Amino acid sequence: MADASDPNDFNLSLPQADGVERALNDPVSRIDLVVGDLTQPDSGWGVTAIVNAANESLLGGGGVDGAIHREAGPRLLEFNRTLDGCPTGLAKASPAFDLESQGIEHIFHTVGPVWNDPGSSEAAAYAMPGAPLGEAAQLGYLHEDTLLASCYLNCLRLAVQHEAKVVAFPAISTGVYRFPKERAAKIAFAHVFGHFATRPAPEFPHKVLFVCFSEEDANVYREIIQNRADWMTNRRRV
């Protein structure tokens, strides 16, 4: 379990007026960072919806996707056949089926982008001539950034629609899809932060958990959250 269950761990010491400080810190109080298994959440997390990093078929795969299908049981596959797939960047909801025994009511399936090598034809197709590619590009500049941001935005919209109280996210696209972990964590945090900043409690979701596979992965999130005042003011909106 990571130490982010105490929201004060991520608070900033700011000289500004109380209203400004509250605007920067209140959204973070609704974000937790944990290390564990998304498909077997600790009862103390209070998770009511989990996000599945799926492929476009929504019919199961490896990693988190395969684990969720195994834990949710065969009815999830049967249901997802009726969804007719999902394009990259979008999200679709399903019941949790066998995972309901763990308090999970919904699964939000979203398809993250594959990170393209900076020298690939796919990367060049979306780039302006002479612009930096790959991790050298400004955050929000790349097509992959936009698609990953869309995954988080669409899952948050589903959380509002289904009145999901606590939503648990994996690190979408950072596994076999090779999205750089720090870049992905910034996109994830920025869009959850933005959602909470414009939709104060008690609007849904009440809380978001970033569920990390390892302490090493959790440290990536810790660093970008602690340093958010620096990079968020310089990023391009995605």
C-alpha cells in the first residue's frame, strides 16, 4: 500500500491566498495512489468500478485485460461480444459479473494507444515538419498523448454516468503498448485532477485510485504529483 492514502502527502506549501491553495490541493485529496492487484482490491480501497486496459476487440488479452476477464468470469466475454469492440481512446462499460463479490459494480473498458517509435512512419504521419517526436516532444503535442488523455476522460464520463463512487485505474498503455511511464502518469494525473477541479465533491466519482503494479511504478506517480506545480503550468493541454 502506498502512502498516498494521506492526501497531505501531496499538498503544496504555497504563499498564495487560501482560495488558491485550496483550488490546487482539494482535487488531490480525492486521489489515492496504491500498490496492489487491480482485480483483487483491498477492501479498504472501497473500489466500485475498475478500468480495464483493453484491446479494440474487448474480448480479452494479456496483462490486466486477461486478469480482469479471468476474475470477472465467462459472462464478461459474452457481454462484451455485444459491445462491438471499442476504438482507441474511447471507453465502454460492462457489469462486473463475478467481481461483484468484491464490491465492484462496473468495469470501464478503454483502449490505450500504442507508443510509436519516434522514427516510425506512424509517428511521422501525425507530426509537423521539424517538430520533436517521442519523449522529447512537449507534453500534449503527440497524437498518442491525445488518445491516452481521451481514455481517462471517457472513463471519467462513464463514472459520472454510472455514479461510480471510487474508480481504480491501471497505468494505461505503459505495458506492452510501451507508453513512457512518466509521460503517461502526467497525462493520467492531469486529467483526473482537472475533472475534480471542475466537479467538486460530492459529484462522481468521489475518489480515483491509481493502482500500480510495483513500488517503482508508484514512485513515478509520487514524483509527478509532488512536482505538479512545475510541470502542469508548462504543459500543453491535451
